[in-house]
Amino acid sequence: NTYDLSPYFKQLVVSLLNRVGRMVDQFNHHLYRKRGFYYFSRRVPKTLLDHYRKSRIMIALRTRHLRKALAQSQMLARRLDDHWFELRLTQLGLGTPAYHLGYLNGEQAEGPRFSEAVEFYLQLKAHDKDEVFTRTAKRNRDYLISVIGDKPVEQYTSKDAGKLRDVFLQRGLSVSSVRRNFATIRSIVNLSFAEHGLEGSNAFAKVVLPTARPTARQPIPLDAIKEIQAECKKTDDQARWLIALISDTGLRLSEATGILVSDIVLDDPHPHVIIQPHPWRRLKTESSERLVPLVGAALWAARRVKDNAQYFAFNKYCSGSGTKSNSASAALNKWLKPRVPKGCVIHSFRHSFRDRLRAVECPVEITDQLGGWSSHRLRGLYARKRRANHKRRQSRHGGIRNIVYLQPRSSSTFPK
């Protein structure tokens, strides 16, 4: 007899498909798809809900490929089973809780909080830095914690970073200041990620900041410099010695405030000041270590320091614990404000110094040496011995002497 097998065949196929469907469902019941991407989703067992902030664990797998999503889903499911087994042992008093994935109550325990990260950062980095380095790190720590909280470093998001940026700008900080703050915060978080083996990305690494408008630093005109130097000689106190010294040497304020009386050499055919690092004041760059000839108002100021000071040239702004450059800057700028054009400050003397050297056609190499400016052409030269020979000092002294007023000056103005 011939039988029609088609109904039996269809029934068999349907049965097999149902069985396969159930198998796939059991194998893949932690996955679901949304907008083309796969997500892992698993409900927390009822007996462990007290340990969690949410009743379901959901993780974006960030893939559109089913095979890759299945592999990740299996791995996550196995790890969760292991963690839950440990939690059940803990409930029986036989183990310690496993903090994972940031879902447990009590926050994630893998990475340090930002406050801890700052202490670790300073412990490793601050030993050869000045007080400003430590103060900057701690100030940024306080800013960040007050705005977005003290979280484990890997739990900060780009939204948190954007919120911090907005608060900085609302407080009136310039874009350049905000950029420096974020550079410090980035370094702290990067170090924590590297040292603790944390996965993920630094939320503060790609913060978008407004474009900063460059502001040209104005030099102080020559006529104003002459009047200021005359007033310095008339007032004749420590603050005015400092201004006079900077006006004809182009020293940075921190360099000038940190010198010793012994750094000033007057019993030489070419009087000069030695700019070198001290325990209370480091130099900005290697090329900052130099000899600077003393002429004009700077020579007058150096003589006044030699006659009156004992150890620190400017003990009002310097001690063995460090320099008070910020205090000196505020006091000197306040005195200079009515005497210089708008936008000019104590540092403007340094810009004027370079302009004056250029005006007398001083060679660029000597200009860079006098001001301690870095130059690609001079990197090899900066590695040489600090003390120049007599011939080089004579060359520098001749170059700087021509800039005093860029014109013949009477001997009565300042000592030669």
C-alpha cells in the first residue's frame, strides 16, 4: 500500500523546529536586540536582591554580530553564576562578597575614589615638585568632588566631565585655566587606571572646550620703563629693588625672588647674577640656568641688595620653605598698575627685554641665553657647563649694556 507521508513529514518537521526553538531560547534567553545592537539582560535571584540596587542586570554588548554577542553572553552568565555562588556562601558565613560590575550596594570596590587617587598621585609625583604642584592637585580635587562627587575613578562619565567644565566656566575661569585644570585631572585618572589595571576610558580625556582667544602680552614702553626705574631709585626699598632688577635683566619673577645675596657677583670685570636652582625655588627649564650681566637699574638694585641683605636677596618674598611669588606679583602689579599701559604687568618687563635686545640687533643666540628661552638650536649648548668663560661673559655683557636705554645715557642716572 502506498501511504501519503506528507502529513507525517510536516508534523515531524514542526516537532523538530519546536525542539530546536526551545533549545535556542534556553541558550540565548539572556540576549535581546535593540536598534541592531545586542544587550545582555539577566534578572537577579530573589534571595540576592538585598545586595543589589536593581533587580535586573543589563549590559550593552556593543556589537551587531550574533556570534560575538552569544560568546559574551555566555561569559557574563558564567561569571554571574560564580559571583552569586560566592554571595550565597557569604550569606552562610563561608565567604566574602564579590563586588562586580558596579551593581552591588556600597559602590564598586575595584578602583580608588578620586580623593584616594589624588593622594596616590601626589605620593608618586610630588617628591621632586614644588608646593604649587601639590596645591594645584588638591584644589582640583576639591573642585571635582564638590561638583560631581567623590566616585571611583572608572565610574565618572563624559556627562560628569561636561558638568565640571560648565561649572569652571560659570565661575569665570579662562579657557586656558580650565584646560590646565583638566590636564591635572586627566593625569590623576590616567595614573589610577594604569596602576590599578582598570578597564574603560578616562571620562576627562575628550572634554570639548571653547576655543581660547589668544591675548598678546604687551611689552612696557621704553619711556614708562625709564620713569619706573627713576621712581624705584627714589623710593629705594626692597620691592623697588626687585622691580629695578627685573627691568634690566628680563628675569622671571620667581627667578628674581629666589636668588641669594651670594648669587650676585659684583667683584668681577663684568658684574652678573647667577640664576641657578635652589631647594626653595626650582627653575622652569634647563635653559633657565644661566648668568645674566648686571647693567643700568639692575646693577643699582644689585648693589642695594648687597649693602642691605644678608642671605636671601629678597627675604620679604623668599624663605627656606619657598618663594612667595604670588604675593610678590600682587604687590608689585598693584604698584605698577597706574604707571604702565593697560594689560601690562611685572612679567611685561621680560617681553620688553627681548624687544630691546632685538632693537640693538643682539644675536638671537645671545638673546636666548640671556633670557633663558628655549631654542632648538641651543639644546646642545644648554648641556654645557653653567659657568661661561670670560670671553663669553664679555660678549653677553656687551650685548646687554647696549639696551639700557638704547641711547647714550648720563652717568648720573644709574651707576655703570
